[in-house]
Amino acid sequence: MPLTRDGLDPVAELARRRAEEPVSRLDLFGNTVWLVTRAADVRDVLTDTATFSNDFANLLAGGDAEELGLADPGGLGFRDPPEHTRLRRMLAPAFSARRLAELQPRIEAVVEGRLDALEAAGSPADLVQLFATVVPAMVIGELLGVPADEQEELGRLAEGRFDLLESVLAPLDSAAASLDRLSGYVARERLAPGEGLLGRLVREHGDDVSDRELAGLADGLLVGGHETTASMLALGAVVLLTDPDRAAQVRSGQADADRVVEELLRYLTVVQVAFPRWAREGTVIGGQPVAAGDLVLCSLSAADRDAALGPDLERVDLHRAPTPHLAFGHGVHHCLGAQLARMELRTAFPALLRRFPGLRLAVDPAELRFRERSLVFAVQDLPVAW
């Protein structure tokens, strides 16, 4: 239920729970699982690393990862302080304002290149395949220092990572193949460190970080920044193209790009639930007792429609003053690449609509196929015409 939508909107049951039982029990994984839906409670949980753990070891329940067939995905999402703090501190300089500003010309070039590819494909075309999935793959490749002719391949390493349709362990199953491929990039950087993030980490932290850790960090950045941004690009286009007035406001600049992006991030909240938390000890969330060892899922999509954040949040208002949304999470696990994602979205939406003034959906919106039971909400393809 937390991963199900009615069109672009979270199902009504989430709103009911937020209003009537904001911390409610779920029948999931055969364990005691609590779903948190109010914005204030979600913030409390995501901030409190002393009470709640993200550690990957919680998934093993005393078993061995190899015996259970689970590959530790590495990265930051399944790490607690101080290990999380150590790894995040290594990555943080790559996301400073100065470093991101240096990436802006490359982002613009990538967007223009993909618009050229879309135009060359001719109308109609699939915006997901030709634009939305490739832009973030190439931008992350640039950030990591992957050669331009290999950047598009990066996106394929992250495909389907968040899809739980076949198995709740599917994200961990697909991580192994990605880590193997990224280990090859790491080995190359060990031999001749380049100017990208991987090369910098090798030069500055070579003795303090293993190849496996580096591959895990690269995988975390790839997975965290690819599917999420690709989904935002595609679904944001759906929101804009289904209302010609919205599209016209973005195309003309009448709607401020920063406000447009923040409203689309809030309204769509493509990362539907935060990384799972496990209660280290007995505690209380929103008046609900939670026992040690219980699993806690925070619904970001429910929290971002919480009336406590502002009025009329069930509709899109491109001129809305930015709300303190949770689309990038909160606390120490707040998305490290949030500003990079914003840069891509601010660049891509106006450029897309200006290049193709007559851009429209090539199918009825009711015919769009959305990904089912995925941690990251997405549309499978997006036929557009012009």
C-alpha cells in the first residue's frame, strides 16, 4: 500500500492513515512493521540515529550475508554513524557549491545533446528512453570521472534497482552486478587517478578506503541519483504536459524555475519511503509504542501531502512558496546529491519545453504505464509528440 498510487497520487488509504492512525501497523515481511505518515513524525524518526538504525546487518537477522545471498550494497543508505559520517565526509567536497557550479556547463551540454537525440528520433518518441534516463546517467558519469563514451551505460546498472514487484530482496540482488562493474572503474582509477570523484578519492583517501568501499560509494551515488532524477524528469514532464498552462508558464519563464522544481519534487515525491529503520530500543512514535527490533517505514509521499506543511497540497501550484518537503529525506541521510538533482531539473524542464513548443503526450494519460510496487515511483515509458 505505501508503494501504490492512484495515477500520480498516493492512494487514499495513506491520507486516511495520516489523519486517523498516523503510526499504523503493516502486515509485511513477517515482522512487526510500523508505517509513519505524518511529516513531523517522519522528521523525528529520520533525525534520531540514536534510537533508529539503518545498518545493513539488521536485514541479516543474525545470518551470514553470503549464505542468505544478499550483497551488501555499500554506500551510505545502510550505514549508521560513525561509519556513515566517515564515508559521507569523503564524498561531501564533490557536492560543494563550487564543484557543482563547475558541473553546470556539462549539465547544459548533456541536456542539449539529449534534446538533439530526441529531435533526431522524430515524433513520436519515448521521452523516458531518449531523455529522462540518459541525462542523469551522463551527469553522474561526469561527476565520477567516467569517460563520456561509457556514461550512458551507467544508467543500465541502476535500472530496476528499486522494483519490489518480484521480490523484496530484488534491490539487493541487482546490486551485486553493479558492484562488479563499478569495481572495474575503481581498479582503473587506482592505476591512473583521473579528475573525477573516484580519482580524487583515490588520491586523497587511497590508503583509508578499500576498492569495495569505493565501488559501494559509486553505486550509492549512481542508484540514488539516477532512477530518482530520471523518474522526476519523466513524471515532471507528465505534470507539465497534461496542463498546457503549466507548460506555457515554464516555457516562458513566468513560473520561477526554483519554485517549479520544488513543487514538482514535493507533489511527486518519487522516493516513496525512506530507507528502513530498526528501533534499537523501545520507544514511542506519535503516541504509538514501538518495541526494540521493530521495523519502521517512513512514508515520504504521505508526509509531503500533510496539511501541516501548508494548504491545498493535493494539487500542483507552480507558484507555491517552497514547502519544507521530504522528497530528499531528512537528517543525516538527507540526499547528498539533492542540489545536483535540482540543477538537472532546473536546466532540463525549461530547455525541453522551449526546444519543442508543441510538445504533448502521444497517448491518453490514462494509458500511461507506471511501475508497480517500486520504492521509486516511475513511469515505464512516455510517448511524446510535437
